[in-house]
Amino acid sequence: MALLIVESPAKAKTISKYLSKEFKVAASFGHVRDLPVKNGSVDPDNDFAIKYEIIEKAEKYVKELVKEASKTSDIYLATDPDREGEAIAWNVIEALKERKAINDQNNIYRVVFNEITKKAVQEAIKNPREINMDLVRAQQARRALDYLVGFSLSPLLWTKLSGSKSAGRVQSVALKLVCEREDEISKFVSQEYWSIKAEMQNSKDETFFAMLSHYDNKKLEKFDIKNEEEAKNLVREIESRQYAVSTVERKQVKRNPLPPFITSSLQQDAVNKLYFNVKNVMRIAQNLYEGIDIGGETVGLITYMRTDGFYIADEAINSIRGSIKSLYGDKYLPKSPRKYVKKVKNAQEAHEAIRPTDINRTPTSIKDYLTPEQFKLYDLIWKRTIASQMESAILDQVVVEISSTDQKVILRTSGSSIFFDGFYKVYKDNMDSENEGLLPTMKKGEPCKLISVDPKQHFTQPPPRYSEASIVKKMEEIGIGRPSTYAAIISVLQDREYVTLDNKKFIPSSRGKIVTIFLETFFQRCVEYDFTAQMEEKLDLISNGRANWKQELGHFWVPFFGHVSSVKQMTHDEIFNGIHGLVVDWFCSEEGKKEIGRKCPDCSDGILKLNFGKAGVFLGCSNYPACNHTKEITGSNDNSEYPKSLGIDNVTGHGVVIKKGPFGLYLEFNNESKKKKTVSIPKDINVDDVDLNTATELLSLPKVIGEHPETGKEVKVGLGRFGYYIFYDGKYFSLKKGSKEVLNTQLDEAVQIIANSPRKELKSLGFNEKKKEVFICNGRYGFYIKCGKTNVALGKNADIESIDLKKALELIKGKK
């Protein structure tokens, strides 16, 4: 019997149904080996020798693979068709060799398929190849690079920037994008401009609107009408004249369909249209790829979801075209298939685009077998795939100019209608806004009556903050990261608290800004966009066998290591003097800059200077530690609105203010007490919507909502670190609701939640010598043993079935 190894159990389950009993299918559960998280795992002084070890959580899976591999001479590796998949395959074989499960006598076959269907899997088995060591070396080079950068920069941050967590090769560049955009926003100066719209009627008394486009033989540009006075003067000029149609221009415009999805465009569309986050998009896509049970048959519904190629196999193209013809008719089918070419940096065209494995499997036909999330994503992929091979949409556009009799004033209007819907029948992108509506039919020379003139004031807006969708698009455009890394990059920045997601937009934290300033000052080359993109290009050359991975590592490492060594020798003052200019520029408004250098109010000869600590940037006395005076940065770009008063609470007579701290915005009763009542503003509440009433309700938490009808004990509703909760009988019960619903929670509803809440105690093991019951429980951080007030953590992956009373008591005794 042959052994076929894949990454995931879901994939193994699907594939096993396509193969004969001659195959045993097993899962590695992802990577089995990695670099140990300690210094020396990559040794630049020894030709970049890499030390691997079995990942702790993979140990039991490796044991199972060793057991199965020892029974056969034929091993097939069917991991994902990319660098990571190739590296997993290679590491599995190396792990099996280390454990003496296989040797040179074994037959090792690498099989690759882009979709998990019976035909694709069986065809791959018939056409195996060897492990592609160029792909493996490209992955090794990437991993070694990330390791060397992380283990060099992160300790520097810990010692030189108190409170900073770590830095990464690609994540730091993505963080720079967010910080630079925030800096653009803070420095943006809004510019006033005006537009003038006229309401008119044609000769048939049909109403339409037109914009002033020319005055006195000059075409008006966006900023030509600068203020209200100029606008009113033009309104008077417009009102004093008679009008007629001077030109009517009709034309047809084609709109071509968008290409099929690749990883980045799928993430962007699913975020914008389905309101998913990037991490969930990839999780759901992984489920669809690995296999769903459709009426008793488990089948992969989409092709591999980590790709940046637009290519679709000819067989699939023919099937798509057949579906278009049968579902929509000949007029929606182009004469020849559409071809798409990738136009962004570092595109790898080898993999197919993301498409359904069987286009005839329509979303509605399988809806009952999918979760709502899976259905929405599959529906999006199916429609985009079909649309990409359909005829263009054709729009009828009309542009009409209405001139005054003296030709001094020209008003312009346009409209469009769909002449032929083409691919719009299936899929319309959010950016498609050409259908402006129909205009009344008009002809040259037709008189038009002016009804009213409406001048409108506008102000230019700063560039928008990045959303998950737009930052993925930007990273793709400039060649940062890869399809497999976009979601991880975003997650890491949030996990490190370098950025927060507010109203689906990224805002850099003070810590994120400081880290970026430090790297921009002392490691500018490493966070340059072009440099990071060039590293991706070099990794591509390695994967194609056109560059030596160790030579490329050497070209990077030698200058980088020298730079790290020199920065290590710098003192705290030298570091801060180096970043001082950018800190002032990014953190202080003009008003805030005036605070720097002023006399300290607490001592006679100290002056206020910028400094930074765990909570961010602040003003501190130059005589520290003799003088401990500190002050928030007045006029700081990210603190300028706060503290913000909401008014006086009628019940307590205390003022209520919104303040900004190191962990975000919070509410506070502004009283004389040293221990002031505060509460964080929940994430589901927009700070602009927080009024005095909402604030006092939040500050009243936790509050008693009644007594439990069975026990008479108090039931409370509160707000804690992990969200809203019910507190009863010493236990917390999570409330998964919005703020408005929580604040209005009634006693009977709370009692029902308490009654339906699953118990943490999974199983009783018996009693100890003091007659105290011993339980195995399940908590936030995994399984644990509980006896009275003693808890012993077991972890999320603990084998709880193997723990009996004797073992539990030994663990409790060991803790004590």
C-alpha cells in the first residue's frame, strides 16, 4: 500500500475518496519542521546553515506519519502547489529520514493539482515528479530572511524602544504604509471650491440638471470658483440669460469584464461586497478548496486560493463558455475566449486563477450544502468567473451642452443607459457607476428654460485611511508580500497593537508610529518599498533556478548585520536624538511644538523635552529622575480632540469627559477623587455617537438588574476587557450583543442566558483526600484541572481522556 501525504485532514478526507484501497492518505497538519525560536537557527558564518526541529504541536502527527511510512516503499506528497507546499513536502521527507522511517530505497513522488477533484487527483498520481528544490530553496531563503531580520531588529526594539514588541521584514513595510498615510491625513490642508448646478426644462417641460462648465470662453476647472462671492457673481450671470441646446453628442461605450479572481482581488471584493475580513476570506476559501460534502460526495468546489495568475485551463474555459451559452444565450458569448495578463509587480503566472472546479455546479444548486458564509463566497467566485468570459456591456452615452444666447455661459449635462448588459447580467463591480440615468430627448437649437441655480460649497478631503481591502491592493501594486502572506501581515500588525481597526479603517498606534520612525531613521533601506519588492523578485529568481539562495542571503546580510551592530552601540539619547525630528513631525501640531523647550513647572531649572516610554510619546522634565514631571503632548495630532467634555451628569453632578489613553478612548467622571471611575468605549460604538446619556449608562456598569428568582442572588451586567458580560454567583457569562441591546438587558433574559450557558466542568474525576471534587474544565486558554481554588493548566491540545484522578492529583501536588 502506498502512502499519500497532504497538509490537512479535510483535504485527506476528500482525496481518500478518489483513490483506490492501494493508497493510505494521511495529513501532516501543516508544517512539521521549522526553525527553533532561538538565536543560531540560521548561521550566517557557516554558509547560512539552517537548523530545523520538529514543531512541538506536530510531534504526534509526525509519529503517525513515521508509523505509516515504515509500512511502504512508495510515498506520494500531495501538498499545496506553491513554495510553502513544496517546503512542507521536503520537510516531511527530511523528518521521516531523521526518524529512520524511510531511506534511499523508498520511492518518493511529488504530485501537484490545482483543484481537488477526482479527475485532477488521479491525473496527478499518474504524472508525478521529484520535489522541486528550487522552490524549496526560495522558501528557505524567505524563512531565513524573515528569521534574520526578526532576530536582529526585535531585540534592538526591546532595548532601544521600551514597550515595542518586534519587527518583521515585510510587516514593517506594511506598517510604514499605514503610518505614512496617517501622516498625510494629519498634514492635509483642505481647500475650498464651489460648483454650480442649474435646474432646467426642455421645450417639452421635462426637467433635468446641468453643471456650469464654461464661462466667458474659459473652461472652468475644479478650483476656479474659489469662494462664495465668486459663486454668487456667477449665479447672477447665469440667471440673467436665455438658453438653448448648442450640442448633442451621442456615442456607445464598451465596458469589458474584470479578470477572474486572484488572491488579492478575491480578498478585496469579499471585504467590500460581503463585509468579510481578510482572514475569514482565506479560511472560507480553504474550506471550499479542500472539500465540501455535496449530497454524499465530498468534492473541492474551487481551485487553489493562493495565486496571482489569471490563467484558466482550456478545458475549464470551454466549460465556462458552454455554461454562458446555455444559461444566457449566444449573444452573451464572445467569438473567442478572453485572455488576461497580470500587470502588477512580481506576478507569478504559473497557477490558475480562482474559479469553481465545475462551473455547472451553480451556487443555487448547492446552497443547501453550504454555510451562509460559504455560499456567499462561492456565489461571488462563480459569478466573477462566468462574467470574465462574457461579452462586454455596451452603454449609450449622451452629452448635451446648453449655451446662453451670447455664448458666454455653457452648461453641461450627461447621461447613460445600458444598451446591452453583457457581463453586467451576472456581475457588476462596485466601481461600475456609468449608468447615470437617462436624459430627456433633446436636439440642437432647442430652447431651454432656467428654473433655478444652486451654488454648492465643497472642500477637498484628505486621502482615506487604508481598509483591509485597500492595503492588500496597495501591497500587491508595489510588490510587497505574496498571496499567501497578505492575511498574515494584517493579523500580525493588529496582534502587536501597532495598528487598530476603527470603522474598518487602519489607524496606527503611537507605538506603531515610533517603531516606523525608528526603522525609517536607522534602517531606511529595509523599509523602502522598492527594496522589499526587489527581494521578492530575487526570491522568484531563486524559485526559477536563476539565482543562488545563499548568495542572495549574503548580499543582504553583510551590510544589514554591520548596520545592526552599529545601532546596538548607540545610547538612549543618541537613538532619541536621531528620531527626534520625525517624532516632532509625526506627533506634534504647531501648537504642540511650542511646548518643547519650555520651563518645567515643577522644578526651577528643568525644561520640557520629548521622550517616549511604554505608553508612547510624552513631554518630560530634563532633570529626570530628580524631577518626575510629565505631560501629554499638547496639540498632538492623535490627541488634539481629547479630552472632550460631554456635559454634567444630573445624578452625580460630575462632568463626563472622553479621554485618550495608551489603549484607546475611554470615558471618565471628572471628579476630585484620586480613583476616578473610567470605562473604555466599546469597539461597536462610534465615538462620534457617544453623547452624555450613552456615556453615563456605560459609566454606570457594572449595574444590578435584579435578583435571580431561584436563589435571590444579584444578577449584574458589566463591561470588561473581553466585552460585555453577565455576573452571577461568582461566575461570568459572555454577552454577544451590541451595546444598545446590552444596556437594555432585562432580568428574565439574563436568567435564560445563565440557564443555557454550557458548564465549564467537562468531567468529574472524583474526590481528593479532603473530599474536594476534582474536575477537568475547559476555559479561555484551554483545558485545566480544578480542585477548589487550585487550577492546573493543561493546554488546548491536551489528551484529557488519558487523565484520571491519580494523574490529576499528581499534577495538583506538583504545582503546589
